[in-house]
Amino acid sequence: MQLSKQDLQERADKVYDTIIVGGGAGGLSAGIYLQRYLLDSLIIDKGKARSFWMQELHNYLGLPPDTQGRTLLKHGKDHYLSLGGDLLNGYVEEVVDKGDIFEVKVKIGRQNSTYSIFRAKYLIAASGIIDNLPFVDDMQNVYEYAGYNLHVCLICDGYEMADKRVGVFGRNERSLEVAFSLGWFTPYITLFTQDMFEVSSQFRDRLWEHEYELVEKPISKFVGENHQMTGVQLMDGSVIKLDAGLVSMGSQFHSGYLSRLNLQTQGENLVTDFSCRTSHPRIFAIGDLKLGLNQVVVAAADGAIAATGIWRDIRRERGVKRRLDVDSVVLAG
Ligand SMILES: Cc1cc2nc3c(=O)[nH]c(=O)nc-3n(C[C@H](O)[C@H](O)[C@H](O)COP(=O)(O)OP(=O)(O)OC[C@H]3O[C@@H](n4cnc5c(N)ncnc54)[C@H](O)[C@@H]3O)c2cc1C
């Protein structure tokens, strides 16, 4: 059920089989599988998943290509709740390993916040990442286009940019490398440094060979209407026309609550084995937070894999006891 403040005390006394941090594509998928394995799960989600900003999900089998991320999340949440899973809107601040259980400290409510501790045997970290966006004085101007034709993911939206004039916005020379992969889709590429970093002569030579433009002046704003960006205006007032943009400015990882657990990472991504298990045997990581492809289909599949791994562990630990209990009830009846 969707938990409210009134339910908290009762739930705080319980030990869940699994707590899932994050109710995006990965977390909801894991929750659905766990509930269908007749395990108790709690999803804690602060909201505004990365998939929430996805205006159109073009590449997911079986869904119309104009499906919005928020539609996917709503269906996922309804499905999970219909299976009896618990869902709490809250922010996980810390996870403490107490040996055979985890204590998960949650801040509830932005104003007049309260704190609760929930307990579980297993933890799934499904809290994702969020993209850094180009900086202009009025950030509302960026939000107007981000996720529409100001893209953040080449794999998701390279197809949408085919043969278009695309601006690539980076935060260092390395992040601009994405332009060469974008070249698969379109040759009309302009790279923007936003006056934030220097570009080496070797990199300039490569741009010249590919006939890509380089703009090093700062941007004052994006121009366009109805969420369709048509170019950028520079600080000197000049306008560069574009049909789309690709932001490659890195991301913030939502993993602060795990900091005391010393999990193995590569860069900021959590490292997992084939079953999405981290270097801690009872912590699984799924979706964008773990090493791999940042895609909805991968996050959903990770959720299934992690939940199945946890079910297998619990089954081995408990044997067939749960099923025997149910059978004896049925026989007695
Ligand atoms: C604009 C845009 C377009 C995209 N287009 C596509 C596309 O077309 N196709 C595609 O496959 N992928 C696309 N993606 C990528 C896709 O959205 C992600 O790969 C996917 O959402 C990852 O799912 P996730 O469950 O790992 O993370 P998320 O969906 O980000 O969910 C993580 C959840 O955890 C919550 N959370 C974080 N920290 C905490 C905390 N401490 N406590 C509680 N909750 C927390 C977050 O608020 C969020 O709700 C797009 C992404 C963006 C931004």
C-alpha cells in the first residue's frame, strides 16, 4: 500500500525481505517481481525519477514510441501496489549494516520533516542518476527544452537527430568525444565549450578533419518555442541555428546513502556481478546506478534479475518452508 505518516510506526516494527531505494523503472520492476515471489518489499522513492523527464520512450518493445516516462512510472506503481507492495514517498539518507539486517533511515516530507527507520534483510539500490545540464542565468530556459529536442542520451535519441544540425554541449574535452559517435547519425555537428574549458590542438585537428564546428563563446540562452529548441543565442547576441542538442555534461549519482558501506565502484558506478549483486552479498544495484547501459529496458531487466537472485537466496535459507505452510493450511481446510 501507499504508506502515509499514520502507517509508519506499524511498518517500522517490521523486517522486510527487501527495501528498494528508488521507484523508477528499475525499482518498480524489482518490486513487482519480489511481490510475485510472495516476498515483502518496501519501495522508498523521493520522486522525479530520470524516466520522469523522459518525454517520449522511443525504444521500448511493445509500447507506442510516444509513451511518456511518467506514464510508464504510473503503470508500474499501480501494478506494484496491486500486488500488495509497500511504497513510501521519502528520501533515504543512510543505510546501516547491522549484521543480518539493514537499517534504512528515511526523511519524510520536505517541510516539517520527520525521520523513520525501516529494516530489511536485503537492499536494492535503484536510485539512479540525474544529468547535469548546460548552465544559463535563467535555468527555466533550459528546462523548457531538456528532454524534448535538447537530448541527454545518444543511445536513446541518436535516431531522432539523424541528418539534423545538432549542438553538442560538453563540460570538458573528454565529454565532447560523444560528437564522434553522433557522427554516425549526422554530419552537421557544432560543439560548444560554453567558455568553460580549453580545447587542445589535437582535438581541434580532429574536429577539422570531421568538418565539425567549434564554438567557444559563452551561451546566454536557448531559443525556440513549444519545447522545440531552434538554436542558441551567445552572450555577444549572435544566434546559431540548430535542429536539436545533445548534452554531455556528466551526471550526479544518487548514492550518498551507501557511502558508509564501502561498496566496490568503477568511477561512480556500482560494480555488480551477473545477478546485479554488489560487493556486499545482500546489496543489489540496478539501473543507471550500476555499471552498464543507461536504458529503461536494462533497468527493468536488472530489477527482474536482482529480485530473482534475492528470492533464490531466501529460498535456500528457508528451504521449502513457506510453501509447506501454505499447503498445510490448504490441507487443513
Ligand atoms: C530526458 C531523458 C530521456 C531519456 N530517454 C530514454 C529513452 O528514450 N529510452 C530509454 O531506454 N531510456 C531513456 N532515458 C534513460 C532512462 O530514463 C534511464 O535509463 C532509466 O530511467 C533508469 O532507471 P532507474 O530505475 O535506474 O533510475 P530512475 O528512473 O532515475 O529512478 C531512480 C529513482 O530513485 C529516486 N531516488 C534517488 N535517490 C533517492 C534517495 N536517496 N531516496 C529515495 N529515492 C531516491 C529518484 O528520485 C528516482 O525516482 C532517458 C533519460 C532522460 C533523462
